[in-house]
Amino acid sequence: MSVVVRFAPSPTGYLHIGGARTALFNWLFARHHKGKYLLRIEDTDPVRSTKEAVDAILDGLHWLGLDPDEPPVFQSTRFARHREVAMRLLAEGKAYRCYATPEELEAMREKARAEGRPMRYDGRWRDRDPSEAPPGVPPVIRFKAPRTGETVIEDLVQGTVRVANEQLDDMVLLRSDGTPTYMLSVVVDDIDMGITHIIRGHDHLTNAFRQKQLYDAIGAPCPAFAHIPLIHGPDGTKLSKRHGALAVTEYRAMGFLPEAMRCYLLRLGWSYGDKEFFTDEEAIALFDISGVGRSPSRFDMAKLLSVNAHFLRLKSDAELIELVRPFLAELGLTAEGEGARRLAAGMPGLKARARTLVELARGAAFYLRPRPLPVQPEGAQRLDAAMREALRALVPVLEAQEVWEETALEATCRAFAETHGLKFANLAQAVRVALTGSLVSPGLFEVMVILGKDEVIGRLEDAAAGRNPIADGAN
RNA sequence: GUCCCCAUCGUCUAGAGGUUAGGACACCACCCUUUCAAGGUGGAAACACGGGUUCGAGUCCCGUUGGGGACGCCA
């Protein structure tokens, strides 16, 4: 049997970390088994579903490289089919019309709450004759669920999970306005789409019992279930906006790489011995549901940053130059001609110091900004009058420098510091500020070589003359 | 409240009855060093608790505690 899986988000919000990981596991599982990975948009609630959310989900999946193998199925287009199945169950006596009013249901809930019992529909219309139906009340169609025995799920992750049927009530299949509910739609669509494995969040585990009963009633084989543990926030509670349940596209904006995102998400709840990093090929070859753990994990930004830094360093300089362009643009910078040349030359030194593309852009900015360079406040403090004098004195020395390469420049600067009675480290920091506007940068002499003699002398003169504006700290 | 699930360093996890309980992130120290990173070396850091079963339990069973999830004419 060939594997068919689906990712089935409801378009009521953005694709967040949890959804992204569910999609990833489905995608990986399908690739591993050479099966199909489908996308179904569960837009059966017209009030909460939006076009923007659909686009955001599609965009997020695309960025992560998790495009579905076929065009997405919109659940709302399949109402007629869902209704058809409901009517068939009704005709077969496996479902019935219920005329209970919202008020009655609310009263039932109140009573259950007061008695400390689970809030369940009491089945008052289950065996009642339709002739007793109150006039003018549009009924819902309820599933006639088994009342005794138990329902058992063989979950690929959770193992055997069972629940007593008394715990479950007669769920609504068709609302009084004739629209199908989620529970019905999911089952019918999964049957029609030929889904073999349902891989989804653990929060759906209890739904699985009801869905299992529906499969049985419809007479369709039940797909294999794999309920993967949820991702929690750093404090162990439900992942929320303030934790990082941001749209995955927010991570794109923060300068994360999709492959880093995938790798991080993969290792959240799944592992393969001590292996930490996986290429896509490795992940596809090694991924299996049996490697998925059962306990929930917490989202950890520090680890994500570290993983991203790892994948950033794996990128070629040429790739990085293209990837960083949009982030440079946000700083109002472009890298053309001389700027592109400097960026390419400086990339090895830059990328070792950046964990994200945002950090990379910020670190690269000094190569691209026009003179006089803005300097950060902490850096400006290093340029006191005495140090400015020293920089002024350094200018002619460097102008006389014939061999403009790292070791020669270092020798020159060390000798200069010695003859002027300066600690080399202090001189170096002052020069660093003059050349980069910051106390932190790639190697000083590497920077000198990449900037070139004229630019270096120009920047030193700016600093000596106190021409640099103070950066506003935004960068 | 009822039902279901979960429980190894702060975090992600390895561990399928006998291990000095391993790795990664973060943290600390040292090395390197012109800053910051990167890199290298080392360190601190865990089996929630209580009962069983067993010659032997992080591993199996039960309970407790703690955490999470589900309980809609939402999905």
C-alpha cells in the first residue's frame, strides 16, 4: 500500500511553529515512504476562515520547502459530499435527527457541571420518534455512537489508547443549517483522499476516538494514527504568541534559514541517536515515526539560533551575498560594484560572527556605508583627543605602506604602537572604531585589506578630525 | 470536574534490565587572540517521589505528585 498523508490546517491564523512541524513530519514521512503529501485547507467555518490566512499558510509552507504534491483541497468545496454521507448514515439508522435547542444543551451542560460530570449530550432524541419533533425547529444530525464497550486506537506514537464509550456522546454531524461539522468533514475527506496515515498534533488524540467510530459506521478502513506531542513555550505552558508561536514567516524576517528551521523542528520530538544535524537527504532516509518521542518539548530560541548559525556557515559566500541583500536593503544599503566586491571578500569573516541574516547584514554594514561612518556611542568613547592624535599620526605611516596585506600591516601597526608608547590593543580598538564604527568586527587587518588603502586612510582622517556622527543605536 | 497523554542535566535528547547515565544548546573556566565570534580543551549540570517485580530497575508494574491536552451546532 502506498503512503498518502496530509497536512490539514484551518485557515484561522498563520502557520506557526507547531503546524510547521506537523507539516514537516508529514512531508518527511511521505518522502521516506515514497508516498504522497497533500494539503487540505479546513475552511468549514466561514466566520473564522480567511483568505489572508490561506495565503499565509501557503507562503509559510513554500518558504519551508514543504509545498504539497498536489493543489490544496478546500474542504468547503466538498459540503455536498459530506452531507451525502451524513444522509446515508441517517438512512441506515446510524445517525438521527436531534431537535434539542441551544438552551436545552446549555442546561445539560450546567447540570453536568454542577454534578461534576463530563458535559455530554444525553441522547434525548436518539430513540425518539421523529413525529414528536417540535414544529419549526430545524434539527441537527447526530451520530448514533456506541454506548457500551470501548473504542481503541493503535497510535503509532502513543501506543494503544483506549476510552470507554460512555465517555463519548453523540456528536453533531450536520448543523441545523445543513452544514457539516469538522468531525464529519475530516473523516469523509480523509477517506476520499485515500489518506493512509494521519500525522497530527496530540491535541487531536481525543478526536481520534470519535473519528474511529465514524470510520466503522461508514464502513471504511481507519487510517493509521500518529499523534505527535505538542510544542510548548519555554515555561512549559501552551505555546503562545509571546513565546514564539509566530508565523513561520516571522522567522524568515528575523533572518532564519528554512533548512535551519526544518532541522530544528525535526529534532523537536524526534531524534536519531546523537546526531544533531541532518541534510534533507539524511532526514528523508532516517525519519520514521518510531523515532518520535511521546513527551512534549519546549521551544528554545537559543537552540534555534545556534542551529541557524550552523547552517549559515555551511552556505557559500555567493549564496549568502544574495540572501543578505533584502536585509541590507532594510538598513538602506545596497551592495553593487565596490560594495559587492567588499562583501564577497569579507564574507568569510562576517559569517563566522553571525547567527542570522539580520546579524549578518548588521555586521556587513560598515563595508557598505559611505564616509563619514557613523560610530556607536561605546566606540566613540575610544576616540578621545589623545587617540585622535595617534590616528592622525598613523595616517602618514600607512600612506607610506607599500605592501598592503595583513601581516605587513600588522607589523607596521605594532611598531607604530611601540614607538608612540601605546598599548597595541588600545590602538587596535581605536582603529577598529575608525574603520568599522564599532568595537566588534572581523580581524582588523583583514578589514584594512578589504577596504583598501584609500578608504582606510579616509576613515582614519575622519576619525582624527572627529567627523563621525554618533550612530542612533538602531543598528 | 471527567477522560486521555506525558515525566532523564535549565532546554532538546541518547538509553529498548547490568552504562563511570552519552551527545547537543545554553552556562563557567582555560587555550588561541587586535575586539567579537569561530575553533580547541576542560567543568558544573539529570533519571520527580513512593511502593513493588527482579540477583539486579533510568529502563517493567502500581500509586502519588507535577505538567499538558480534550471535553461546542470551532477546527
